[in-house]
Amino acid sequence: MELIIGLAVVALIAVFFISQYNRLIRLNITVDEAWAQIEVQLKRRADLIPNLVETVKGYAKHEQSTFDAVVTARAKATTATTVADTAAADGMLTQALRGLLAVAEAYPDLKASANFMSLQEELATTENKVAFSRQFYNDNVRSLNTAVKTIPSSFFAGFAKVTEREFYEVEDPQDRNVPNVSFN
Amino acid sequence: MQAANRRKTIGLLMGMGVLMWLVVYAALTYFGGSGAGIVPIAVGISLISVWGSYYGSDKLVLTMTGAKLIQESDNPKLFDLIQEITIASGLPMPKVAVVIDDAPNAFATGRNPEHALIAFTTGILDVMDRDQLQGVIAHELAHVANRDTLVSAVAATTAGAIAIVSDILARMMFFGGRRDRDSQANPIALLISLVVLILAPLAAVMLKSAISRKRESLADATAVSFTRNPAGLRSALEVLAADSTVVQQRSTAVAHIWIESPLDAKSVSKMFSTHPPIQERIAVLKSMEQLGN
């Protein structure tokens, strides 16, 4: 009898250890996947830009400074590797693209062209996808960091080689406000 | 909001369990030992019928609603919008279907996120703008994320089992009556158990509807956590509220899966409706918008 109780206790402790360890590993993998998703969407946006710039150039030749800003920001965005650098370049590019679209407003022929309209739609959905992938990444980083810092999962963080991760913070005053939803 | 709705769902499912237990207890009081054998049979029958529809829900609902699966090339804009929400929620890409019907409506089904299906009527795709459609998609994928097909299957199984038990017992009463007539059972207890057996199926249907309503409110809240934009879903619901057309097929069997109930809300009392009143949902989303500003 004592033996069975002893074994049961050991088994319960083992299950607890394994579930804590696996939870941390799972959270860490989700953050990696969320990061990969951001990179996919940023790449998608970077691929759209040359085409967009060429299209706008066709109608608005004298806006060289705007084009330069977009091209520089794109170059920065495609070479960045760390979370902070990527986020900074992402913010700059978002800003530069907004400038480009503002320029387009002044050219009715450009705005009416089918090519520009389809590029604009594609850019809009890509911007949304970038924003949502950021949001998903940050939500998961928050869960991971909470797990790494709170008891009991914090005891297993070192063993699982899981550490706190960096948030993806874009400096953009015009960024959509996150509504403060109260859960009660 | 989300946590409260989840707690209420668990409470209601537990209520179902208690009701089931009450029925069993009443059956035992009324019929003695012979009533006990019915319960596993009833649960079995109900489990088989509901499990079948749960497991094949994506295919079954396609046939029941006449929805047609579409590919990305058929409607790239719709697929873009859906991809946006799958990125926001971390869910896999669902199958997408269209129902040819002018009434604006949409639904989601599937036994797990990997087998999810979301469908839209041609009406909803025509009348809604980008933000509204995004809200609707988020609401449907929220059902997928919250595993509402499973929740409603569990609710339907218990309600079905309770209905079968009381049906069989009603027949036994009619044909044989109580077997142990000479026992010293308390007549008040007998009367109570009789009332329980008669009222239980009604209570089960009411509980099932209450669960469905809670899951709708939960899906609205989860949708906002995906899009962080309550205004989109709110204005989509306003479009649905203003529209008086209803989906042609009005099968009650699939009424609960649409974003707006296809059954005429006025003819059914609130206790039995599968959706919370749409004005109430709009008011909740409006209060979320105010919190955001």
C-alpha cells in the first residue's frame, strides 16, 4: 500500500515537472513562429514596394525625395535582423509609405489607374497583416515573459533554457489605438 | 468579458449535468431499480447521433445549408481578410464557403481548428465594407478558437439524453406504471420526481439555448481581442439588425451556427432563442469602443 502511494506521488510530481517544462518550450516555440510570421509579412511588403514606386513615378516624376525616403527605409528594413532594429525600420517604412500614398492623392490620373488601385488594396491588406502579426507576437511574448517570471514556471525556465523575449515596439504616433477592453 | 462568459458556460454545462442527475434520481424514485437501465441507453443513443454530426460537422453543414466551397482565386479580397484574422489569432486557415442567398449572414463550424469551415452568404459579401467584414470574420473565427462546435455538441448530447430518458419513462408510466407499488415511498417525493421527469426536457432545451447565447457573447468579445477594433463588428451587427431579410432555409437544426439568428426572433421567447438580442450585443461593443477612447 505504502509503495503504491509512494509511486503515485512520484508519478504526480513527474507529471507536474513535465507539464511545466513543456509549457515553457511550447510558449517559446509559439514566439519563434510569431516572429517568423512578422518576417514573412515584412518581406511581402518589401516585395510590393519597387512596383508601387515605379507606378507612382510614372505619374509623379518630381517627388524624388519621397521616393528616396521609401527606398532607404526599405533597404534598412530588409537588412535588419534584431527585434529592435526590425521594429525601428518597420516604423520608418510605414511612415515613408504613408508619405508616398499622400503624394499619390495629388495625382487623379494615378489614383484612377487600375494598377495603382490593385497595389493599394494589396498594400492595405499587407499593412494589416504586418500589424496583426506584431500584435500576435507581442501577445505571445507577454505570455512567455509572464511564465518566465512567475512561480512555479520560473523555476523551470533555466532548465528549459527559456529566457524573456523582447517586445516588438514600433514608434508610430498614428498607430491604431489599442482599445482598453475590460474583462469583467 | 471573455473570462466571465467562459465561467458562465461552465456553470451552464454543470447545470446540464445536475439536471441529468436529477432525472436519474427521479427515475429511480419513481420506478425503483428498473428505471436505472434506461440512462446508459439514452446517453448512448444521444452520444452516437450527436457525435456523428459533430465529427462530420464541416461536411454535414455544407449539405444542410447548400454552401459551396471556394478557392482563393474566386475571391482574393475575402481570402486576404480571412488571412489577416488567422495571423491575429494564430489559427490555421479555415475552408471557406459561400451560400447563394441575399440575406446577409455567416457561420463557422468544424470539430477543431484544423477542420474549421467558415461560410458567408453572397448577401453579406455584397453589403459589408472591409472593416465590417473583418469584424464578422473575427466573430466566426472566435467560434473556431473557442471550440464552440464541441461545446454545443456536449450541450446537445445531454439535452438529447434527457429528452430520451423522459420519453421512455413517460411510456413506461403509461404502460406499466410503478413496479414497486407496495413500497413505503414518500408520496411527495413521488410527485416531485414525476414533475422533474415532465419538466426536465423543457429545462434542458432552455439550458442549451442559454449556453448558445453565452457562446455568442463570448465570440463577440474574442473577436474584439483579435481585431482590437470593436467598431467594425458593431457596425456589421447594425447592418444585420437593420436588414429584415432572413436566410431562406430556416432549419432549426442549424439555426445556432449563424452570426444572426435566421429564425424570427420575435416569434420565439428569449428563453429559447439561440442568440442574445442583437441590440444588446451592439450595446456591449459600443461600451468597448468608449473604453478604447
